[in-house]
Amino acid sequence: MSIDSGTGPDLAIHPDRRGFTPDPAVGLARLTPAGTVAGALVERARRQPDAVAYYLPDEPEADQRITVAGMLDRAHAAGAALAAAGLRRGGRVCLCLDTSAPLLAGLFGAELLGAVPSVLEPPLSAGRKQLWLDRVRHIVAVAQPEVLVCDEELREATVEALADLDVAVISPPFGDGTVADPVLAAGPEEPAFIQFTSGTTSAAKGIVLSHRAVLAAASAIGLGGPFYADDVMASWLPLHHDMGMVGATMTPFLLSLPSVLIRPLAFGTRPDRWLRLIHQYRATISPAPNFAYRLVAAVARKVDLTGVDLSCWRAAFNGAEVVDAGTLRDFLAVTAPLGFRPEHLRPCYGMAELGLAATFSPVGTPPRSEPVSRSAMAAQGRALAPESAEDTHHYVSSGIPVPGTKVRVADASHVDLPDRHVGRVLVASESMMTGYLNGPADPLLELRDGWLDTGDLGFLLDGELYVTGRSKDLIILAGRNYQPQTFERAAETVDGVRAGGAAAVGVPDPRSGTERMVLVVESRTHRDPERAAETARAVERAVSDLTGVRPGKVVVVAPRTLPKTSSGKLQRPQVAAMVAAGPLP
């Protein structure tokens, strides 16, 4: 069984709103006659020169409001600087910059040249510079760019780290040059940009997205949203993350909407800044991973949000990781008094390999969750009704496929499974990637007859997809399969354990012949051995009481010890490697 956008509620543009077009693909066709991102920039500058493309409120005053015409001028200047450094049509450029006007200029400037940009994560702190240099070196060796752009203070160290690689390193400002012969026409399968995944240094994969895929992704998001002519996007997400690049930066631009962008660190240091940004700019659309909603729910109780009005926020997309029912409940509890409505919370599912979106929860209904028996899920892999409250886990629906996308749930042999049977999530989409950089060309190892095996697990129910976790994150205890989030949420109920500061992993146990579950929790009690032991015992009791499974071991570590991606997602394989390597700090 598969589901597509024809399954479920009507997704038509509401008649009481000013839609830019009944079908975003029509609007995109008007803006992109040549079928490229560069073509859209030039056409928008001709049609809407004074429209605001981006607000950057944390940047210098001259960069805080960029019109479409201004974006074109900046793109020309950046493109000329990149060309002078050696970038040519079809060549690659790595942009190692934080969210800023120079990053946007470099991105669109590369497009004007017909080149292929990649946005890479800048170092989060001086203490992590060497880790950043190691990752950049690996990616440059794989991507073989002609040019790399980084901030001036990093240029000397970057040049030294890449000395044996054939790449020019430059820094903003870009000057005021002009691209002599902008490349506005391209074949639909020519690459628009390469999105690198946020894995470990050696595991980062380059996902090649064609112009066709990017335009198809924007069209699907615009209709599936749906987006309207008076919408405003707001985001703190990094552009090296697909939700930040495609969802918050490219899609609004291609659909002629303004986007308000701040740096990820602004959210990381003050999560309530996200809510204040939405209020200040009357933003209507703002996406984020589940952890961000959980963090805001915790912080909102401790800060004064008097005067913050979230009634404008009609599409709060929650994706990029498994959506947690408890997080949704807690988030709604703190934002309802601020005017936010439950039906505007939109769980979704997607991945960089599709450009971004695969499914959106239906318009106009609060998030749906399904009570499921933990024991049946672990023993049978089926989402059956629970017989007791203690045996209940609530899984959240990620909704129905966006237009142009189909979803299946299948077994390991890719044979479709019926409703309520947990299996591998497969997707087919018009916005599918060309492939992985330097990977098998055709067919891809991950593709069979146009279907991508996502590596995620889930089940279908009444035409909607429920994602239960990643297959590689499964913890197998005595033949029963458990998702780590079940144990992590239980651990986070303990006083002193940081929100988002728990990781559950399975490690081989030769004595028992199966895995044992190890929980690593972040707490300030780690400094005091007695208090740390007390926290560990409390976590053990909470997990045992709430899930019926006793942890094999609980390790208490310092805050910010757990490895996460730059967008805040927990990297459980790295946690497992840390546990296997020996005592944790």
C-alpha cells in the first residue's frame, strides 16, 4: 500500500485568502522560464525590484533589509569575485559562512555563474576550530571545489589546512563587480547546489539537487502548505541544513515571499528569541525540528513573554526528527496564552534527498497522535491498541504526502505492509535528488525503481504516515525492538536532566548475547559524585517505571557533552561509539 497527495483532506488554496496562484507550479513557471534559480532571481528583479527578499535583523544596518533588486546586485558582486578566484560554469564552491548577507550573495552569485554552491557549517566556537577544519578538509577532498569562501579571521588557518588541495580561499566583502555573462538557462538535471548531510567527518554525504528538483520541491511545499501571497517566513535554521536552505531560504524566494533570517546561535543562546521574531515581523510560517519546540516549551516558563502575540503564526512545521507527542502538548501549553492555535502546529516528514518535504499534516486540524501498545510494538512490530496506560506510547502523525510525492511502508524486501505494521519508509518524488556526490550514478544503491529507502521506520494508518524512528537507532533487547526516544523522554522527566540532554543507545553485551541499553544524560550534578549517582538512580527508576525496561547503565555527563548536529539533532551513533570507547567525561 502506498499513499500520495490524493489521499486525505483537500489541499486546495482557501478561497478567503489571497493566493499567489491556485498552483505554485504556475507561479514558478512565470518566474523561472529558464528553469533555474538564477533565472528566478533575474526575473523577480525585473518584475518585483522593490519587494523585500530577505530581512536580516541581526546584521549591520545596511544588510538588514535586502530587496530583490538589491539581492541581484549583491549576487553580481559575489559572482564576479568568485569568477576572479577561478570559479567557472559547472564548477563548485563551498560557502563556509554563517547566515548573513555575504552568504546569500555568494549563494546567488554562484548560481549566476552557472556554478554549484554548497553551504558548509562555520565553526561554532574557537575551541572547535580544529574539528571544523578537519570536516572542511574532508568535504573539500570529496567535492573538489574551485573556490572556498570563509570569514577573514578563518582564512589563514583554512589556507594552511587545505594547502595540498587545489582550492582558492577567499573572504568577503566581495566588492562591486558584475557577472559579465550570467548563466540563466540550464538543463533541468544540471545541479543547482549540493547539500551535505550533517554526519561525522567521514560520513558526511553530498546530496546533488538539480534545478528541476529544487523547483519541484518549492512547488510541492507551496501547495502542500499552502503558502499565500501575504505570507512571511521566519527562521533561525542554518543554511547548511535542508530545512534552512530549501525550506526557509529558497522556497520563499521562489514563491515571491519575504524571509526573516537570524543566525542559529541567536536561537541557541536565547530560544525565546524565535517567538519574539515571529511576533515582531508578524511571520506566518516558521519551521523547526522537534527539539526546538521542546526547548522553547521549557524556556518559555522561565522568561517574561508579556506582549508576545503568536496569533499570526499559522504554519509551525515540526520535522527533521521524530515528532514527540509530549513535546507538542508542552509547547501548546505555553503558546496558547500567546494566541497560538493547536491546528497551526504541523508535524511533517522529509529529508535532504527529496529537497526537503515528503509529508505535511493536514490543514486545519490539530496534530493527530495514535496510542500504541509498547509491548506489541517491541515484540511484533505492530501498532496495536494498548491494554493499559502503562503500556501506552503515543505516536504522532506526520500527515499525507505533498503533491508530487508518494510514500510506502514495506518490509526488508520492499514488499508493502498493511496498516499498523512497522516497516521501512520508502518515498518516490518529483523532487528526488540526482544522487550522492561521487556515488553510484544509476541506479543508486538506495533507489529501487524510483523508490528511495529512507532508512526510517514507520507505519501507515488511515492514509497518514507515522514515523517511529531510524532503523540504525533501534535498540534490540532480548529480541524486542525499542526506539531510543521512548527511554530518552522518560529520562528527561527527572529533575536536573537537561531538556534534550538524554541519549539512549544499545551496546553489545557478550555475556547476555544481546544488547544492553545505556542512557547518557546531561546534568550539572556531574561534578559531585554523590549527586551524580543520585541522578543516575532517579533516571533508572523513571525509565523503568515509565517504560517497563530497566537501563543496563546510566551515565551522567556534563552539559553539552552529547554530540549533536549543528541543527540540534542528537547523533546517537557517535554516542554509542563514545560509550564503547570507554569512560565518558
